[in-house]
Amino acid sequence: MKKLKPTESELEILQVLWQKGNATVREVHEVLSLHKDSGYTTTLKLMQIMYEKGLVVRNDQSKTHIYQPNVTKENTQQQLVGKMIHNLFGGSTTALVMQALGSNKPNLEELDAIQNLLNDLKKAE
């Protein structure tokens, strides 16, 4: 499958759809309007563009179209992080991790999860 590159606004819409599973334009717009000043027609146009790009699918059997994500959150995260590692950190995963941990101090639970991941990676070698 061709790698799809969602814009920042498209990612905000995808976040709503990933959380809800499916939604109308109105439902997505209501969630977005809680933290962003944007018009309904802007949300509608973005979701139509996302449909054309293949980022979402829509059921148009009823008067109100129902949209669903056509890309998974995990694949999208993996694609965007890979691009970020390549473009911003010169391909260095270590530089990305060091920057992330230096910028936002993880809590104890997050540190345990990171340590478990590191342990699993060491075992796999």
C-alpha cells in the first residue's frame, strides 16, 4: 500500500476517528471545536480530501455520511516517526530517544515500560 502522508489537520481528524471508530463530519467537528477554532465547512472539506487520498472511507448509504479511518494509528505513527528520525535526527534512533527523554520527563510507569522494551530488544539480539 502506498504510504499516505496526513497533514497536521488531517492527523487531528484521524485522532478523533481512531478514538470513536466512526463518525459524521458534525461529530468530528464538535470534538475539534473544543480545542480549535475552525468552521464546519473546513472540517467537511478536509474529510472529503482525506477520502480522496484514501486516509478515510465513508459509508454514504444514508443521508449523513459516516467516516472511518482507513489507516491504523500504529502504521501512521511508525511512518511519521521513521520520517522524523531520518529527516531531523540523521537516521539516529538514539538521538530521537535522548531528545524525547530530555524534553519530557517520563513518570515511573513510563520508565518501567521503556526499560521492559529495552530488555526485550536486548533479548532479541
